[in-house]
Amino acid sequence: MKYFTNILYGLICAGLVQAAELKVLEFRELPSDYTAQSIPVLDMDNNFCAALRVEYTKPVPLSALEKIYKTRQTEKGENYFFFAAREKALTLKSPGYQDLVVNAPGGGFKPTKVYYLYLQPVGDIVFDVTINAAPAGSKIMIDGKAWVGPTRKMTPGEHSIEISKEGFITSRETIKVPMQPVTFNFALSKIIEVEKVVTPPPQPTPPPAADKITSKPAGLPSLEAYDFSLKMLSCKATPDNKIIIRIQITKLADDDRELNFEVSTRIFDEKGREYAQESRTIGNKEAHRYQTLNHRMIAGVPTELTLTFADIPSAVQTISLLELIISDWKLPFRSFPVSR
């Protein structure tokens, strides 16, 4: 009795882990098929192939473990797989579904013959999704529900995500889970607290000399993520309608690290308009829009990154979001002024 219970429990667990399957509704040899037999296909031994014609109750991507010499898809969504007739079985694969083994009928597959397979995808497919958020201890909500991770199974498609932590700006985005395991990395920006200044009574003081007056950009954000400190030094507009952003990056941990400064970094202005970067410079290296830029960050050594964005309207006063893409990190800098 105990042995039977263990077997039953194992079968139930296996069903929970791999609930999605391809169910065979019909499998038979067709008397003829003009689409497949009008252009015969040869295998590596110069023998005529057999063909498998597949239809579905709903379409899914399909491939075979065995060697397929040719595939063909019709306008009606029918898929043809041409394979060596000597095969004893075909193993069909689709992401998220259990493999389906289609055994040859009695007597085996026959050259030039076409076999019809009608499939019904059953169950929801899920994939491993890993979500990393900095700083540690951030609260993550997916589709309104708390995320317990970092890795869980999710269905492919779009999902809403909200990441929050006291003292940091809450991030709300939409992520798209592909038909494969995936990792998402997020980093929150610190809330910049503006100190209240008590203005003392005016005192009769002489005006400063012109060469003594200095100005310092206010409200420029900074953040720490993945053992790096990123401090924005300036955001300036130029007369030729460009915006140049300077960021000081310091590796906080003791080890060095090679980083890739991606071409997909972008900014959004106060009206939600998006601008791609024209060029980027790190240390003594420079890359233009579609060029690769890699740089080794030395531990404890502040290194300046300069981002240049072109064709910016002169009326732009604020950058609502700088989405800085470094390697596989998406680092947001929000709501900072443009100086002129």
C-alpha cells in the first residue's frame, strides 16, 4: 500500500511540474497529399523522405529532435516535416510543453507517404522568471500580487510590475515574458530630500565681485546599485540643440569589472518625448550611436561617463527620465533640470 501511495504521489507531482502537453487527436496515413507529394524530398542517402503534416486546434511553435530535411507551411497554417523514412519515431518539441513522441505505425514509415497528425495543446505553459531589484529588500508586486522570489514560473506575455522601498522612487513598468526563461534587473533611484533653509534677516553686505560668483547644479540625482555608485555631475544644453549629461561612476567593491555601455540608453523630456543618444564616452573611449563601448571599471577609481543626445528642442527644461542601460542593468535617473 505504501509503495502504491508513493507512485501515485510521484505521478501527481510530475503532472504539476509539467501540466502543458500536446494531445494527439488524430494520427493516420493519408492516401494522397498534393502539397507534400508534388515536390519529393531526398534524405542524405538519396532515398525519398516521408512527410508529417501537422494541424492544431491552436498554433504553437513546433520542431523535431530528429533530422528534418525540409519544412513547409501553408497559408492555412498546416506544417509539413520531411524526414527519413527509416526513423522509428519522431520527437516533437514546443517551448513549455512536454515532448511528444510519435511512433511509426505498424510496418514503419514509408518513403513518399504523408502522415496526418492533429494536435490539441493542453494546459498553460510557464517559464522560469527571475527578478532582481536593488536595493535589497525592495517590495515587488507582479499583476497586483506580492512576488516571492527571486525566481518563479510565469506565463508568457505582458505583466505589470511595481517595485518600491522606503526612501526610493517607486518604479511601475510593464514587462514582457518571452517563450523561454528570462531575468529582469531593476534599480530604484533615491528620493532627493530638499533641505528647508531658514532665511536670516537681510544684512547690509557688499555685493560679491564678479569673479567670485559660482553656480552649482541643484537637484541632480544619484544612485547605488550592483556595487556601483553613480553620481550625476551635470546636465547641460548646448547652443546646437544637444544635451550633454556627465555621470561619475565608482566601483565600490574590491574587484574590477568589465561593463558594456549599451546603445539603447535614452532620455524622456517633461512632455514624454523620447531621444536616443548620439554618442557616449567613458574614460578615454568614445562610441557613436550604434558602436559597441566596453570599459573595465577599476575598484575605487571614479570614472566619468558622458552621454550626448542630439536634436533636443530648446524649450526642454527638465529630463523626466534617463534610462541608463549598462550590460543587463536598467538604471533610472528621474526628474532633473537642464542647465543652460
